[in-house]
Amino acid sequence: MSENDSFFSEIAQYVFSVVVLPALIAAVIALPVALKPLRSRHRWVEAGIALALMTAFAVSFARELGSNALLRQVVAIPDDNAPFERWHRVGMTAVVLGLAALVVPRLQGNSTRARLAGGVGFAVLSALLVSFFVRFPGLNLGWQLVQFLFVLFGIASFALMWRGAILWAAWISFGLLGFLVAESGFAQLAVMCGAVSAASFMIAVIWWTAGLFRSRTERERVREEAADFKNPEELPSTGAIAIALGTMVGVVAMCGRAYDSARVWDHQWTLAVFLPAFGWFAAVKMRQWFKWKRGYAPLVIACMLLSAGGIAGYLKWRQSASRDTVPSTDQKSLDMYGDRGAASHVPAGAQAAARR
């Protein structure tokens, strides 16, 4: 085997370890709730899929940094001299959200309206807890408030999604976040976003394939459950899935922004958080304009893909244009730190952590 073959083999093994394997584990966890008879039980579906997606992130985190990076946040580990990084709270957030997903659906009530009211309460609680316990370097009180709003709006964005679209929305949203995080110079966090994106895609395919064989009884049950809505086929997801995904989107966006070393603008992190909401709104309008008679999911996916591609393309174009206008003597410094530099909102320790 040549040196190049060995290099690419190592890359393939690494990608499988931190992206593909966590996604496969998540798909296995979600498989029972995507099939009969658990598929028709709303609480099982919410708990199972939310747990699966958070497991993908947590497993990727553990494969990348080791399980001690999670354990040292809650217990003392003998002979453990590794430094505690603030961004490791992101991995613990995924673990807590996965465990909470097993409880939240049972506390939301039985009716659609009760689930909606409970979802609002849990969304506010999640945003408050994250703002208090998950604090990244360089974030003052104002940015902690922004993190609270990011989590809240992230949950609201996913709560707008219907069952047929929420997993596809997660696939695109975490794919875009992974791209932005990678462009910011934080490769470790990028692969974790990639794991959730891949898991969302796998579970979405399983859910869609299994849905092709739904019985008439199951369709009638969904219509009855969504009787309060104008279109019974478009039952919204207001529970654990939206809370878990929205919280992680907000936390990852703020983490990427705090450790940014490559000039990703603040508004681009904001657009990533609002991407599902924009996709939903654009799909509703397109359905009205073009008299689309089928489900919303294809329109949501198309609008989100176009939006994500536009955000990614704009970032690459702006970075390329910025490099062309920077004097050559500063190019090496720019590539390492970005135009914000070590004296900006990113502390030197944070930059070192982002580059490791």
C-alpha cells in the first residue's frame, strides 16, 4: 500500500469512527419507533427519535475526545490530568437532552393543545438552563442573553416543522452548522454536527420508507390526533424532538461563534439557527403560489437546501474576497487567527482549544 493509500485509509477510518458509526447507532435506536406498533404512539416516537439524535452527538463526542471528557464534568476521575474545556459542555448538553427526551413526552399531556403548552414551558426551561450552565469563553451577559434567544428560537424553528419534514430539516441544519463550524476552524465540533446530520438523514429515510406501508387505520389515527389543525395530515412536532434539536442548534451556533478563528460573521450563525423557520415559511408561501397539492416536506427540503447553499456560498465568496484584499505579509496571521485576532472576542486559550 502506497503512502497516499494509507493516508486516505486513515481518513476513512476516522470519518467512520466519528460520523458514520454514531449515525448508525442512532438509526438502530430509532428503528423500533419508526416501525409498527410503536410508530403510532406519539410519546414513543418523540422520545425515541430525540434520544437517537442526541446519542449520535454524544457518541461522536466520546469517539473524538474520549469518554473521560464527559465523565470529568460530573465525577472526579483518578489520575486524570487532562484540562477541562468549556466547550465540552456541548457534549454534556447532548447527554442531558437525550435523557430528558425520555421524560418530556410523558409530562406534556395527551391532547395536541396540552403538548403545545407543555412544549412552550419546556422550551423556556431548556433555554434558561443552557444559559446558566453552558458558558463559553468571551461571552458577557449580553451574549448569554443571545444564547438564551438562540436556543428559544431554535426550538421554535423546529417546532414549526411537521412530522414529515422535521428530520430532513435537522439533516440540512446540522449539515450547514457543520460547514460553518469547520470554516471557523473548529474541526472537532464540525464532525459532531456531521454525525447528527447523517443520523437525521438515515432516520428520515427509515421513517419515510416505513410510512409507505402505513395502514388506513394509522392514517385515520393521525387525522384524529391532529383534528385541531386545518390540514390534518400536517401534524406538528411540539415535543422532545423539537426541544432537543433546537437546543443543540442554539448551543452549537454559540459555541462555534465563541471559538471562531476564521471570520464567520455573527449574522451567519443567526441564519443557521433560523434556517428551519425560514424553510417552513418559504414552503408555505410556495405552496400557496404554485397551488401545490402534496405535502409540505418536499418544499421545505428544497427551500432549506437552497438557503443553506446560499449561506455557504456567500461565506466562501466573502472569505475569498477578504483574502485577496489583505497584504501578503499578514496572510499567515490571517489564516491562523482570522481578522478578529487574539485581541478580539476570542481568548487565546479558546483559539488553542479550537485548533486542537
